[in-house]
Amino acid sequence: MQLNDQKRAQILHKYKEMFDILEQYDKTREWPIGRARIDVTLDKKSIKKLKMLKERTGKPISRLIEEAVGNL
């Protein structure tokens, strides 16, 4: 099945994010999606606040941090 240039451009535009992810994988051999574990040092006051938020919302601390960073 051959695609004309217009159809090819439509596909590239529609799935641009996926093609960018695949291009990044080709360059680094690491998936830019998913989760990774890191160690972070926080003061005790911040940890206490995060634990209180965790209890109040029912969300894991990692999710709370991701949401906070995503809003920057």
C-alpha cells in the first residue's frame, strides 16, 4: 500500500508525539515514558506535610510530587 504525500503528512501530524518518542528512543535507547526511582533529600517539615497530604488525598507521595512539578 503506497501513501501519497498528503496522507503521509496527515499521519505524521496526527501522531507527531509518538514519532518524537520513537525518535528519542532511537537516539538514547531509553524510553522517555514511564517511571523511574530516584532518591531525594527533604527536610522533616516537608516530609510531614507530604505524609499529611497523602493521608488526606489517598494518593501516593510520588504522585503528589509529580502533580506539583507538573503545575510549574
